[in-house]
Amino acid sequence: SPHAQVNGCFNHSTVNAFPFNNALLKKSKLALGLVLQPYLSDKVQKIPVVPDTVVTRCSRCKTYINPFVQFTAGALQWKCNMCGMENDVPQAFDWDVISQQHADRYARPELNYGCVDFIAPAEYTIRPPQPPVYVFVLDTSYQAIQTGMLAVVADAILASLDRIPNEDGRTKVAFITADNAVGFHALSGNEAEILVVGDLADMYLPRAASELMVNLVESRAAVEDLLQKMKTMYASTHTPANCLGAALQAARKLLSPTGGKIVCFQGSIPNVGDGTIKTKPDTGNKSVLDLPLMSASVPFYKSFAAECTKSQVCADMFILGDAVDVATLNVIPRFTGGQTHVFPGFNATAKPAECLRLKEEVISLLSEQIGLEAVMRTRCSQGIVCHAFFGNCTTRIPDIMALPNVPRDQSYCIELAIEEEIKTQFVHFQTALLYTTCFGERRIRVMNLCLPVTKSISELFASVDQVAMARLLCHQATDKGANGKLRDGRDHLSKQAVDICGAYGKEVLGISSANAQLSVCRPMSLLPLLVLGVLKSPAFQDAPVPVDMRSQSAILLRTLPTTAWLNFVHPNFYSIHNMPQLAGTLDATTGQCIMPPPLHLSSEKIEAHGCYLLEDGQSIYVWIGKHAVPQLCKDLLGVTSINEVTSGQVPMLPHAKSPISERLEKIVKHLQTDRQVTYYPTIYIIREDGDPMLRSRFLSHLIEDRQPTGPTTAGANQQNVSSGMSYFQWLGYIRSKCQ
């Protein structure tokens, strides 16, 4: 079958030819791993479903039957492609019980497709499939109310009520508020009733769970009434307290019988009861490189996340405002399969663009058709083991990834190790995700990958997938930086890039002279650029970066799906003032927006009279040169001259009635609506001689350029890697270290 191999967007390996033993792998210095995106939205590819509940597995190693097995004994048995065990073929493969006719086994989806969904029979369910349950935890302390977040969040939830997955009408919701006490809302009548529990040390539910957590369809009027009232209900509060820990305990108590999702909105730092976060002590003169990349300041959230995972509860965090400890609050989504959204310096009245972003991200998160109560396991051919797991999940010994929720487009990564020499011609990997759909069906998604085994080092290098390789190195570095110091993570990235390039020169080209040029094979030609992009991201930056911004960047590097990750590490850069005639129009065949040709990420591409667009999936920057002619300013932004352009964040581009403005609007609309992730990119207009902060933020995305913090001499003369290096200096640095 042409579809026997899983589509690369669901599961791809860092190498497409597998080394036959550890010695070959060590010689090449490459990293082995799989990048998994098991639950991509259906827009990417429709997954065939096995209609009957016949799930056929190997009796010894529990591998699911797949396109790579062989039939033996006159086709009465099948030989497992993982362990070689021969198993009986079930009768249902050849005889259809319902129609009482012969069936064609070779028409079955699981024998033709590398990725299929089985509908799980009864023995795969311990309890009835859980309904989608959402408990909203809202911070109502004085600081949070001052940001104006509550009205925006209430509006966003109201706008999402029809989009929350609720095909079978079982979806439930609950609302909990947190200030100096925990506020529950009984929604069983027509009107909401508030019940306050002030005993933070011993949290209990003041009413039956069925009154606090209600069916969305049946209690729709009470829910809408509460959300409308919430916009103004707390306007006069002066309580500086925020008892987040106790409110989370309350939400978990509500959810533990069924499992579900906590969606938490925080606008201040938790300061009473469990989970109180103290302001971090001053680090003195310590360099940023000697501090951990992301360190949680209190252990409460990790133990809370462990409790949540046991009862299939996931938490998503929306963190708003300044000085809210992102690294600590991210611990719960990190271990429960959730998502973290950060809004630094949020203020509803002063930043309308951030209000729009908050609303859009809440709506897309709530309308996601998530997977529930899931476990994921990867089986490998003999001689290969799963060595480490990365992504937002809890790992259970030896190789199970527990996911109370599977968000639509998150990615996970598994590092592989070779334990013994591989004797076969091919190796197989099978990842199975057991999950419940939003409409209450228990399913098993099985993904099969088969790779040839090689004994040749040049074949091994020629098979590298450079994006997956950079991704795995980035995961390893994030872990090293989080468990040790930021310096450890940065050193790992630069050392691996140097080692891989050096190994290629030495082992494949036989280069050993001191002044040889730097050579890498075509499939790895952009690996140094991607590693430099990671080193220049706020997470690994060696220049001072606000702590929460560094944490947010590390979270994105860990969880984004591969296409969005690549866009984040290496942004897209376009010239707008001279884009081709068709750019910004819709393609007649695909209906997609045609983009202008991308430019290299270097300021030498910027002309002083031009207009440019740069986007990394999180923000869209529109740059106007200081010598832009009045006509361009008028056509694009509806102002008469460059002096009237103000730098800053805007909810939408000004509407100027001109063809170029309409085409730019189409491009921006395409970037904001056809996105793969729940993050919503907002627009910044940047005038070249305007706000210096925004200007430097824009220029920091041009990763081929030297930054002001970078060295002024050649890269070959540098002892250590610097985030300020230009791409040319970085290549010089790699070349000098390879010798």
C-alpha cells in the first residue's frame, strides 16, 4: 500500500536510515529520536477508522497488527514485525458476521494505512467515557481586577459557549473564584448563587457537586447570567489576596470523579494558603548563564499536578500582568498535558490589541476538539529502547506517557537509544495513543514507522531530517538548562552542532587538516542556522531578558507543533512595498493566500524607503523605513507622511482604500486565521526611527545579523558561543572548533 508508512507530520524520525549499532551512532555524533504529533487537527489529514471493534495484537509483545506484518501458514497466521511471534488471524478478517459473507482482509484499513484509529472494545475502558468538563478558576484579587481581565475573559467564555465540544449534550461547566477565600457558584437554578469557603487549609465542597458543576445545555441561562454579572461584580473589590492553591484543590475535588479540564486565569501572584509564591530572592551579581532556565519556586504545583494526572484532570494556564511567576505556574500544564498562555503587562484599557489576543486564544482553546484521559506508548524493534521523553505529559515507568488531555496540535518527542546490534534489514516503531474523543468514544490511534537499517556512515548523514534533529537537540538543551544552569543548555547546543559537523568532515570526507573549510551534506545544510535560531531565542539568549519572557519562550520551544516551531525559531520575512502582483491574492485552485517570496533574515535586505513584514507565529511586525515616501504611507496606513506613523501594537491594520493595503490585509488575515495553534499573533507597527525598544525587538528576529551584544571579531577567535554572533561568525566558530 502507498499509505503503509505514517504521514511524516504525525511521526517522524531524526534520521531516515537507522544506524545498525551504537558504535556507528557514536562515531556520527547524531541524536536519535522521534517527533510525535499524534492528535493533529483533521484539516491536516483525515485518519481512517477501523469500523468494527476487532483489535488484533501480538500475543507476546502486544504490537497492533499493521501493514508491515507478514501472513504465514497459508495466511492463517501473521508474523509480528516487532518480535517475530506467529499469531492466529481473527475470523472477522475473512468472514463478515453481519452480512454473513466473505470479507476481503486486504481492504481493512489497519493493513493499508500507517496511521489508523481503532474503536476500542469494552476491555479498554475502566469506567464510562468521561464527558468534557470545564472548571474555570478566576483570580478576583485587586491586582487582577485592575488589569480589566475579568470582563474580557467573561466575554470570551460567553462567545465560546456554542463552540465548546458538546455533540452529545453531556458537557459540564463550573466556575470558581479566588481572592482571600474560594467562591463557588451554584448554577442549578435560573440564577447563580455564590457560596464562599474561607477555610483555605481544609478545602471542601459547600454543596453537592451536581449543583456546582452543571450541564451546559440545561443550565445555559444561569451560566450566561453569571458571566454577564461577573464583568462588573468585583469592580469595587480591594482584596490583595489570591488563594490560587486552595481554588485549584477545590477544582480538583469537583473533577476527580470524572476527570476534566481546569482553565485558570491568573492576574496576580498567589500569596495566601497553599501554593503561595514568594518573590524570588535577588540573585546578586550572578550571571544569567549561571541560573536555571526555568525553576519552580515552590514544590506545591508539582505535587498538585501529580494528583491531577492520577484522576485525569488537566489544567491550562492564562497568566496575565507582570511579575506573575510563569515558570512556577507552568508546572501544572507541563505535567497534565495542558497549555500555557502568557500576557505580560496586560491592561484591558491601555492595550486593546492584547484584549483581542486574549479573547481569540480563549475561544480557540475552548473550541478545540481535545482528546481526553489518554495514555501513549511507543514500541520499538528489538535492540532499541525509548530513553527519554519530552513534552507536556507525565512519564510513567518504563515508557508510558500519561496525558489527561491531548490538545490538538501539541508535539512530543522521544529520545531513542541502541542497546544491542540490529541484525534485521528494517526497524519498526509503533506509537499507540489510547484516548476518549469529545463525543464519548474510546479510540486507539496507532502510528507505524518503518526505517531501513544502514552500516554506512555517509548513508546515515544523508538521511538526517535537520528540523527533527534541531528539535531534539533543543529539547535536550531545555532539559539541561532547567535541571542545571542556562549555560549547560547553551553549551549542549553549540557542542552538538560542532560535533556533528566535525564528525561529517572527519568520517565522511576524511578532512583532518587545520585550515580546512566547513563542509556538511545537503540534508544538514541548515542545521547550524536552526541551532543559531534556538540560541538567539529569548529562552537561550545570553543577554538580559525578563524572566517571564524567557520562560514563555522555553514553553513554546517545548510544545509547539513542528511547522510552528520552525516558524518561531526561523521567522518568515517578506518585502511588502515591491511584492509581486499576485502576492496577497487568493490562489484560484487552492483558495489559499499567495505569500510574497521570503527574504533572508538580515538587515541588508531592508531598504530605508521600504515596508516589510516579519512574523514568527506569535507576533506580526510591519516595519516602515524612515525614508518611506508619502504615497506609500498613504496607501498602506492612511497617513500623509512617515512622521505621522506611530510605533506600537494595534488590534488591526488601519484600513486604507488602496490595492496594496487590501493585499497586506489579506496576508495578515491569512496569518491570523489559518494558524495551526491556539496562539493568536497580534500586529505591531514599527517605524524605523520610532520606539527604540520595538525597533530592537524587530531587529533581534533577524538571526543572520550580529546583535549589539555580539563579538566584534571573527567567530573563529571566540572561546565561547554568544547569542549576539552573526550567522557568518557562528559558522566561523563551528569551523574553528571542528579542527
